Amino acid sequence: MADRLKVVIDTNIIVRSISGKSLASFVFDALLKQEFILCLSTEILLEYEEKLSQIYDQETAELVMSELLMLPNVEKVNIYFDFRLIAPDADDDKFINCMVSANADYLVSDDRHFRVLSRIQFPKIECLTYEDFKRILPGS
């Protein structure tokens, strides 16, 4: 798996990607096909579960969480620092911290708060929209 992209995916993309009717559904499909490595922290997992249960239902959230925890291409990451780069929404820092800790290649998000990352020299974070991510996925 060392040759596969390592990515951190923002909750807004995960929530949209589990619906087969969504334009972002290729993200979850590619994850299930093990086309990339998804890096997750406990904080990110908890947010995924919370948002999925709010938008869909508890059963759907539990199914998705079970799947994520069983996939061999999901890497659990321990976080030991907090960069605090997203001032307008500090809750988003968990994605940055996970990406740096995992030495991931990309952060995938459509959240406008992450636009500030293009102006930050260290740590260098490359943030892609889900459309950009689709263009670089090997199976696309």
C-alpha cells in the first residue's frame, strides 16, 4: 500500500460520498476499492459518526463506521500536536493535524475555511476539492 495516495477527507465529502446519487460518490467507491489510503484520527471518526447520524440515521452511521474500521486501507493516526491553522473554524484543525501526523499527500475538502492553507508555508498542506481528487485518482 506504500505506493497509494494517503489522504485525509473532510466530513463534508464523506457525508456526500456515501450516497450513490451524489457526484462525490466516487470517493467512497474508490475507498472501498482500496485505491487510496484514508488517514483518520479518533476526533475525525467521531465527527463522521455524528454528522452521518444527523443527516442520515444512526443505523447508516454505524454501518459506515463499521466499514471504515474494517478496511485494510484505513490508517488510524495518533495526534500529538495542534497546529491551529484554521482560525475561522478551529474545529477543522483536526484534519490538518491528522494530515501532518500521517504524512498524508492531500486533504480533500470543499470547505472554504481551508483556503487559508494556500498561504501557509509550514506545514505545507495541499488541499483538493473532490473534483480535483477525482482527476488524480489512479482508477479515474
